[in-house]
Amino acid sequence: MSDFTPNSTEEFRRYVELQLSRHRLLIEDKSNSPELEEIEDELTELWEALDDVQRQCVRGMSSDLNFVSRLGQTAPKGRQSKDVDDDDLQEMMAMKSRKDWYGFLHYLRLCRPVFVAIQVARFRATAYTEMGLPGYAQKFSQLAVQLERSDALSELPA
Amino acid sequence: MVFDPNDGLPLVGVKRAMLGVRPLTDVTLIPARDLNGNVVLDRKGLSVNADWRSLPPHLIPIELDTEVNGASGVGMKVFVHGNGAFAEGAVTDKLELMLKSGSLGSGVVCPTALVSLVEYQSNLEATRADWVEDPS
């Protein structure tokens, strides 16, 4: 595996789980709930126990969840298409061929602007499924379906 | 830090990411757990960081999301206080910055002398107007 694959420590697994729970609460508009506060306190504590690779990984996963919240829109400070170089695209495809899913997700984030949102959602659904994170995978497969539906509706004759 | 939308400055309070400390979490009190007690000088206090990029994703404003850094904090801004180096020393005449054990990039703003929790919170609140949004 590449330098992007984190050690699956207990703290890392717990962080990943809590991050998804936090995302769900935010989607449900529970940003002021005691439950969210509890989760964020635990995330802050767990953060100290993560190494650099694990931190980079959960950061990326957090951005991926933001992509779901934004319904596939580009991140506020995300790259533009012109910033994506061929090397990153080639690395992304190489990681996919090697089934190095953490590495693939990393390069997909860098190459995000050159893909349409539905494709990104599908890629992420596949990667998270392969990584054994069905809760995350479901978020992206649901988004892909949602985006397909809205595309289909926009193509209907007026 | 969480901000007040009325004036854009840090929100004063006793919850996470506010300008203030959580009495039973961020400081040690004497007598123990007495909200009218004094703050023990044990290098605990309001947590601060030298660089917002090193914070966990939920403490970085979502508006700064790059698709990679994970920024997902809600209702937050990055604030800086003063323009000196991030090093141990006076913040005001009643507050000082102390580095966390084994870290050069994170610390706490704590009282310089034994004060009540109420006074400490008030001293933190007094710095409110001095926090400016980080342009970086």
C-alpha cells in the first residue's frame, strides 16, 4: 500500500465513525445539540492520538462528507480545473488500478474539478465500499442517485 | 472560534470554541468543581494554536474547505490575537500564553496569578476586541 494508507488503530477507527455521526447530525440541523458537542469533544481528544497519515486521511474524508452536504458543489477554496495536472490524474488512475483506495481518494480530491459531481460520487462510493466503510459509501451512492435524478429532471422537455 | 454574527468578533461563553473556558473541562478549580472558586495555575486554560491548519477539521471554518483539509466547522472564524511570535509570555497584564507540554505550536492562555474563575473569564472577555480575523 502507499503512504496514504493509515494504520487502523482503535483511535483512528473511532474518529472515522464519529466523523460520520457528526456529519449526520449536521445534516439534521443539530449543530447546537449536546450530542454534537459531545462528539466534537471526543474528536478533539482523539485527534491528539492520530499520526500524520491518519490525520491527512480523516481530513480528506471530512472534505468528502462536505461534498455530500454541498450536493456535489465545488469546495469554497477548492482547486480549479486549470490547477489539475496530468501527473495527479495518472497517479489517481494508478492508485485505482492497484486498488489502493486511500491513495485513490487522495488523488481524486486533487483532481476533483475535472470530473462531474455524479462521477466523483460514484468513485467515492466504490472506494469507501472497498475500504470497508459502508456508512460512508452509502452517503456517496445516495448522492449519486440524487444527482442522477436531478439531471434526468432537467432533461425533461418543458 | 465561534463568532457573533452581530459584530463578527469571537463569541464569549463557556462552551467549546468560544472566548472563555469550560469550567469543568478546561481548568482546574479550587475548591474542586466550585464555580465560585479560584483557577489553579497548572498550565490549563483557553486553548490556542499557532497555525489553524494544524487544528482538527471540525475546528476549521467550513468556508475554508479545500477538498483536502477537511474544514467543517460551523459558525466559526479563524482569529488571531496580537502579531508577536507564538511563544510563552504575556498576553495582557493578567493573562499569559503557556505552551502545551511537548508542543511549540499549541498552548493555553491562562491567568498570571491566582484569580477566581469569574475574574479569569472576565479577563478573557476583555480581550474580545483585540481578536482579528486571520487573513491567511
